[in-house]
Amino acid sequence: MGIAELLHRIQHNGDESALNELYREQYLKLYQYAYSFLGEKEPAEEILQDVFLKIWIGRHKLPVIKNVQVYLYVAIKNACLNNIRSQNSRKLNEEYVSDAYYFQLTPDPSQLLISKQLHSNILRAVDGLPTKCKLIFKMVKEDGLSCNEVAQILELSPKTVFAQLAIALKKLESTIK
Amino acid sequence: MGKSRFIELMAKCLDKSASAEELKELECFLEEHPHLKKMHDVTYALKTGSSPSDANLQDEDINTKLDALWVNIKNTENTPQHNDKKIIPIRRYLKWVAGAAAILVIGVLSITFYSRTVNKGNTLLAAVNLKIDVPYGQMVKLTLPDGSKVRLNAGSHFGYPATFTGTRREVTLDGEGFFEVTKDAQKPFLVHTAGLTVKVLGTVFNVRAYKHDKKAEATLFKGKVQIELTGDPDRKIVLAPREKLTVLNDAAPANHIPNAHKEVAKLKYELSVLPVVDNDEYQENAWLENKLVFTNTEFEDVAVSMERKYKVRFVFEDEALKKEQLSGVLQDENLESALFILKQITSFQSKVADNTVYISRLNK
């Protein structure tokens, strides 16, 4: 079931199971996204609960949403920024995306036919990417967002996002060569 | 056959915006250059793993969180929106009266019907009491209409009005709650439990008064509270910060109270001062951080706390073990490792079946 359809069921039918499904499907990636702003577990969880709560409570008043996935990410982002702002206005600089993402390789090294040494080199290279670059790489690769969607969420141009993605890939390529 | 062309194709492929030709082109690259193939595989094998946060959430965790979300939603829906009031000019106002009256009639009828079908408290009248039942294994955070904050421990039942009218703010509790009461000198805040009533103006305190527990406790962290015992309404006890009042609970099943206690029933309560500790970590508020702290606590009381936290039932197959005194801290352990830790302190064996933990003596 598509995420847009889930939201439709929430909006027009007051379907509780649709909210459950939406929550289960989106929780992890939205949580990780919120965590990347706040760097703390509890407030990130609270923000997620709050966003879902508001969607349900305000379901009759929701605007027409073109892209539900982008809407959710933006809602989380705004809530996080508000939270940071209320905590500490000085903290709100460019460096608001914290270094929360750490990558690892899922299959074991032998399956990928790479040595242990290379394995750790790769991880060091990816984890050492600039935070924004890492975030974009993660969102495109793992959260299944397109470059255009990431651009909308992060308020960047699609070209920039694509370029950042290329930077991450180049880094990988040069590590492996 | 530029490298940058390959990177571009890879990026498009990740973006899922690559055309069929581009995918074919990428395939050629991968076949011709083993290191690019390797890089391609590595890219797909990369995953954000367990960062310092707990990235790998279990299904259970999500379900618990989802339950908490619904508790929150029901709670918010049950609180009337005060800020929706609009001022309507008098002339237009008359037009509305007829409509409003009709709606009221329909409303009243449907409420009557609704409350008959679903036996839940309705929400439209301010005087109505709201009730929250916290299931075992969960905690609930709550903000009351006056801005006071309450955190309720597992297995608690809490009642409060949708709005505080009159000269007092009164709530009822069967269970454990940590209160941060907003100051309002005109309207004292009262927490009624089976064994005692706590009266405050604005403070931070913890009340532990489960109906079926042997004793009820109130601990003050900030400010000042006055406590009234249900059994002895004329006696008023005032607590200072870090003081704790313990009252033996008459309502608890009789077999839980040893005879010795009954004879000294006149004593009824006991005042103690908490030791000064670092960073405010007391046994009394540890549950807020999901911790269970015991200091010379009898095993059967430990078991009751664990029943609430872990959503299980404890059965003692050996009476003597119930009185075993335990001290220690349990935090993020699951049930199994919690039992394992307890076994280090005192010797017993346990068997878990059907959400029930059977505790028996070690036969050796």
C-alpha cells in the first residue's frame, strides 16, 4: 500500500490501522533523521510521537499534500529546528546536522571479496565524508528518496544534491581502486 | 569510458532516475572493470548501522511506541480545545442560536446513545473526569489542564478533570506518579490515593500508592507538601524536601500484612529522610529513567515492581524466598538478564512460561 493512500485513509476515513501502518513503515528512517538533528534519543522520539499525533488530530485540516514522504521529512525537520531553537538559539547555525550517521557493511567482507584492511578503509572513508554529504547519501540510498525529494526536504537545488551524491561515490571509488 | 561518466551513472542508478539505456551502459562498465563492480557491490552493501542511538529497533519497541502514541492521541482528543473560542458579533449571534440549540439536542442525544454503547467517559462537559489506565510494561507522560506535568508508572490508574473548576485542583491516583505541579497559590493541588492525600501548592514529588501494595509512599523533591492520612484525617504531616512518608496500606490483602504489623497499626506511618546522593538519583524517582532501584527490599516487593515493568506474573513456590532482602539496580536489562542478575545476589531458580515467572529454591 502506497504511503499516499495510507494518508488518504487517515484523512478521509479516520482509519486507525492506516496510521499504525504508516507509523511502522516510517518510524526508523524518520527517527534517524530526527536523531541526526538532535543527537539525542529522547527528544528525537518525542518529536516523532508529536508529528504523528498532530497528523491524526489535525487530519481533517491537513492541506493537500503532493508528496507525503517529503511532507513527513519536512515536518520532522521543522519540529527539530523548533526544538533546537527553543533549547538554545545560538546553536542554530549551519552545523545543525550532527554527525549521527555511521555506516557499516552488511555482508561479511569475504562475500564482498575485499580484505579486512579494505573493509575498514571503506568505512573510514564513508564515515569521514562531510555530514551533509553523508546525509544525502543515506537518504537517497537507504530511505529510497529521489534526489529531487531530498532537494525539497533540505531546501537545496537538485543539482547540488546530485553533485553531493557523486562526491560520495567518487570517494568510494577512489578508496577501492 | 570516463570515470566521471561511471559515477554519474551510479548516482542516477541510486536515484532510480536512470533510463534503460543508461542502465545498460552501467552494466557494460561493471563487466569490463572488476574494481568498479566491487565498488558497486560495496555501495549496495553499505548501511547505516547501530549508531550511538539504537538504530536497530525491534518490532516490539515500535509496537510499544505505537501504543504510547495512541494513549497520547486519545488523551489529547479527550481534552477540549480551549483556544477554538471565537467572538461572534451579537447580531449574527442570534442566527446561530437556533442552530446551536438543534445541535445541542442532537449532541445530547448522541452522547446518551454513545455512552450507552461504549462505556467510556464522554468528553464534552468540563466537569467530567478523565481516566487514564497505564498498561503494564509502559509509562505515560501527561500534561494537566493547568500545565502541571505528571509521569505515570506502569499499572497506574489516574483520574483528573478536563478542566480544573472550583477552588481546588483534585486528581486521583492508584499507582505511582511523579508530579511537577504548576504553582497556583489560590488553588491547592490534591492527589487522592487510597491511603493518603497529598496537598500542595506547587512542587515536585513522587507518590507511590498502588491499591494492592503493602504500603504507600510519598517523597518530596522540591517545595513543600502536606499529607493527610485517609485513616486519620485530623493528622496532617508536612514534608520537607528529601523527606519520605511511608504508610502501611490497610486496603492490601490481609495475608500480606504480618500480624506484627497489625499490632503496631496505631503507628501507621513512618517519616524518613533520604540520604544526600549525587545527581538526584533516588530509589523513589529512578523509575522515571526506566530503572528499578532496590535497597534492602524484600524479594516479593521487588517482584511486584518487576511484574509492572516486564508485564509478567511472579509465582513464588517457596515462601521463604519472598522475604529475602535484595539491593541493586536494574536498568535496561530484559527479563532474562534481570533474573540472571538477581540470581547473583540470592540463590534461586526460575522458570518462565506463559508470561509467568516461577521462583523456587535451588535444589542442591
